[in-house]
Amino acid sequence: MERTVIHRTEHTRVVSAPAQVVYDLVADVTLWPAVFGPSVYVRHLERDERSEVFEIWAQVNGKVTSWTSRRVLDPARRYVSFRQQRSFAPVTSMAGSWLLRELPDGSTEVVLRHRFSVEDDAPAAVQALITALDRNSGEELAALARVAELGHPVADVVFSFTDVVPITGGAAAAYDFVNRADLWAERLPHVSRVRLTEDEPGVQDLEMDTVTADGSAHTTRSVRICHEPSWIAYKQHVLPKLLTGHSGLWTFTDGPDGPVATARHTVALNPATVREVLGEQATLADARAFVREALGRNSLTTMTHAAAHTGEGSQVSA
């Protein structure tokens, strides 16, 4: 019987921020798609105070892939362990940990460890995975530092908001409207150009030009995960100046009071650009309000047009 070969990697970074601030960012995976560049979407399957199981979609060596992980959180030690329950080929096992050490000067040493095995221990597969771990781990550690070192409470910089629209024409039809983003330039007044590709079923690359209320144009690019007929998650890669991260989720459900479409946004602000974009007197609170209104308006426009497309009007709630 052949022995399974376990490979190990370790990546470290000193972050000039309190350990608790950094730990909270590591512990809350719902923020990862807005904070970590490789992460696209996280969906919890189980969750309690000290453990969780989630499915995550992320970009690995330029391709979106998914896996399921179980994590155990130890806030007293500021330690998080993880193990993949479902991996992606050629990975046969993947586990590791986050360890946060408080340093005497008040900064934090972050240690991210992985151990893994691959099918047949193929050298090319091992090297490809090490390359991916080096890239993604480096990006994640840099993102932790970028947010934690801002000097603002994380909740002031990274936040979420949700809007809901009744869709009396049916949740499935509303899903189809959002899924067919290639038609948005014809269907939505704030979209002037769209380029959509879907090389793999359910994984879309969407580039579009949108026009804001003041008439200015913006180009955005997103990767989208489409799970027919209930949800579409996305991660924006080409961002406006005010943001360092933006992820979103469209959900389409048939509830007890009828079908509804829900748009949820999670964003990470860039405090360094607030005054440049909004004026010298602008504050973070102004930026939060501006982003909430601008993104919410666009998603509400999309949902209300989806409602109209299914044959019925809608009433908006938040």
C-alpha cells in the first residue's frame, strides 16, 4: 500500500494592528469575498459559535473552483483550524490553520499553514498547488493588513446591506432575468454595454458599462456563480475608486407571502479616496451612505425591471 505524501506550506506576515482586529477578520468568512481577492462566494452549511461548515468558491490559478471546509474557532487562543471535507481535483486532502500571535509592540504576527496531498503525488500537480497557495496566501495576508491597518473600526469600512422586491411573476422568471445579463443593455436603463462569457456552466465573466444618476459612466467586471434557480453570487474585480472590494448575492425564493428577489451587497471602502471622490469635507459616513445609495439603486432597478419582465409591478422594501 502506497504511503500518502503530505506537503506543507507556511506563510507569515506582521500586521500593524491589534490581534483581536485581525482575528475577527479571519473568523468571519462572510466578509472574505469583499476582503480577500481570490474569494468569490461563501455559503454556510452548518454554523455555531465555535465551528462551521461552508462551501467556498474561489479563484485558484486563474480558474474558479469550489470546495467544502470545516473550521474550528478558538477565540481565546486566536487560532482557527480548517479541513476540507470536499476538495477539488487533483487535491485528495487539504487542512491547515490560522495562528495570530500578539507581539510586544502591539502588532500581530499572522501564520497561515497548509498541509495537503494530491493524486499519485504527481510533481506537476504538487508544484501547481504550491504556486496557488503562495499566490492566494500572500494576497490574503496582504488584504488582512490592508483592512486591519486602516485605523478605522472594521465595521466602518466593511459592511453589508440588503434590498428586497416582491416578484409576483415567479422567482424562476426573475432568476432567468438576472442570469441573462447578456441582455441587460437592452433591458436596463443604467447599463449601456455588456460582454458576458460562460466557458463553464454556471460560472460567468461579466463586463459592463453602467451610467450613474449624475450621468458618469463606469466599467465594472465581475465573476458570477449561478445556481439555478435560487441564487447568483458575484465578485467584482474592476472596482470604482471608493471600493477595495465588492461582492454580492441575488436570491430568488417563493416565500409564504409570495416570491421575492433579494439583493445583498458586501463592500470594503477605500478611505484614501473618499475626499478625492466625494469632496474635501467628505467623511467615511458620507462614503458609506453614497455607496449604499448607488449600489442599492442599481440593484433595485434591476430587480424592479425583473419584476416588470415577469408581468407584475413591485413594491420595494429594505
